[in-house]
Amino acid sequence: MKVTLRQRQKGNKISLYLDYYKNGKREYEYLGLYLMPEPEKGKLTKAEKDENSKIFNLAESIRSKRHLEIQNGLYNFNDQEKLKGFFIIYMETLAEKRLESKGNYGNWDSSIKHLRKYCPKDISFSQIDSRFVEGFKDYLTKTAKTPSGKNLSDNSAHSYFNKFRAALKQAVKDGIMRSNPAEQVECLPQGDSEREFLTLEELQSIIKNECEIPILKTAFIFSCLTGLRWSDINKLVWSEIQHSNDYGWYIRFRQKKTKGAETLPMSDQARDLLKEIGEPEERVFKGLKYSAWHNLKLQQWVMKGGISKTITFHCARHTYATLQLTLGTDIFTVSKLLGHKDIRTTQVYAKIIDEKKMEAANRIKLDL
């Protein structure tokens, strides 16, 4: 009796499944494993091909095992067989789908690395229960270290644990697990993250200085003037920058993070920063990249202005938010401009402004 490994297109991925007869009835067993299809333009990268090969080989080994079981008369297997698959390989396939978002992919990748440190041996779905989930949670909060040897921050532990939970939730959706053991375990609390930003004076001081990567400087200032995230700036095309007599310049785009459609007013100064308009589908910030090298050059440019703060590209968005609030824009308007779905996210910036006001009030001291 034959067991065939088949492929089926499912959205933007290829699902692998087994096709065989059990007790005279045709069965389809979906493995919860997916291949990346060839893109319409270009080819798969070597890393993508290697990942496809690894996943296909895993599926083939499951097919061979199933074939032997049928030959030996073991017809009574059921969905429990799916639980023998390797969870970390499955989680890696989920992470690969986030490659377009460097920050999100990086968090998934870090979560996987810590999971391998916590459990060096390949672990099957059936081995993951609430005790395992609790153990990984404790590892992240008490044992896990950063590359520099420090304990993980509350936010890092929260993020890595959430990625692990998300993978388990997806495994239930894919029909691999019948229930999610993480549902019985409390989430890790998220810590208050420090949002570094530039004051208006600091921003003015760095604008005058040259940056080794001019497009990086332009994009950073544009983010300070519009509040756009790096991911949205990086994919921004000229057709999304529009003008009307009633509203002036504005950006019509879909947020990469939230997938929400947005219309963002743009100042004349922000538009002038971009200079000549390119082709409709041409990237506005051609050559802009995200890398450790670019982060270093950004920091060096900021330091030329005599600023010792640790500044990343995302600090431009924080700068926009805090400047808007400082200059009197109400919090509801700022929330809409930032594309926040929940005003509580915006209130973090208001708290920063209140703290700065208290600091300023305490600077005046008299000898009484």
C-alpha cells in the first residue's frame, strides 16, 4: 500500500500532506509543514532553498515512516502521529514568514535560539505540556542571558515568550495539536520600555551636520516630521504621496505593522525634504537599508551634534510624538497621527512629557 507525499498551494505557501488508504478509505494527513513557492519575479535565495530542502526532507521521513507502519499492519494510527513532529522546526518555518519585518523576525529568531538553549534536543509536539511552557517561562526570566551576558529585560522575555505562545496557537489552528498548553500558563508582564527621543533643539543641531549615508539622514528627518515607522518609510513609493487643494500634501498608505489603511497629513517642509518626484511605483528612499552598519552611522551622525543619547531609527517616531504633545497637540489627535488603535499606547508619550515638566519645575532652586 502506497503513501504519497503531495503538495497543495495554500495562499502564499505550499502545504505538504500525505495521501494514502487506511481500512479501504482514502485519507489525507496534513503535516503542518510548508514550503516557500518560487516568486513570480526572481528566484528563491540559497537560504530559502536550504530551508525548503530541510522541510521537504522532514516530510519525506514522515512519509517513509507512515509507509512502513502501513506495511507492518499498523493501521490504527490517528492524529496523535502528528504530535511526533519536531516543534522547533515548525517554529522556524513560522519565523521565515516574518523575514520582511526585520524586527519581528529577529524576535522570533531570538525566541527559537533561547528555546534551543532551554531544550537542546529536538522536542516533539507531544512533549510540550503546561509544565514545559512554565519551565521555558522561568528560563526566560531567571536564566536566559543576552549575548553580552546580562539577564533579559522584562520586555525581551515578554516578547520571546509571546512568540513561543503564538507558535503553539498556530499549531492548534493547523490541526497539529488539539489544545494549546500555553493557555494554562499566565503571560509574562511587559515592562515599561524607555522611549528615547530628541528635543526640538537637539533635532535642530543634528540637521546641520552631514551623515555618511545621506539617504539615512533624509529618512530619519522625514520620520521626525511625519511619525512614520521605518518599515513604512522603507516601502513608501511615490504614488502614496498625494496632494489636493483642500488638504495639501498627505500620504495614503497601509501600515506594515497593523495592516490598517492610513491617510497621514504631511507638512510642506516634509514634502520639500524629498525634492523631485520619481516614478509612481519607485521607492521614495531608494538605497535605505536596515543593518548594524546603518545603525552605527546614524548614531555617529547624532553624536556630531553633541548628543550622547542612544538613538535608533525608531527614536524618530518617538521624537515626532513627544514634539507634537510638547507643542500642544492634543493626545487624541497624536494618537490618530501615529495610527494607534488604542490611546493607551499614546499615553506612554504623555507620561514622558509630564516627567520632563516635573524635571523642569525642579530646576529652579532658591537659597531661602
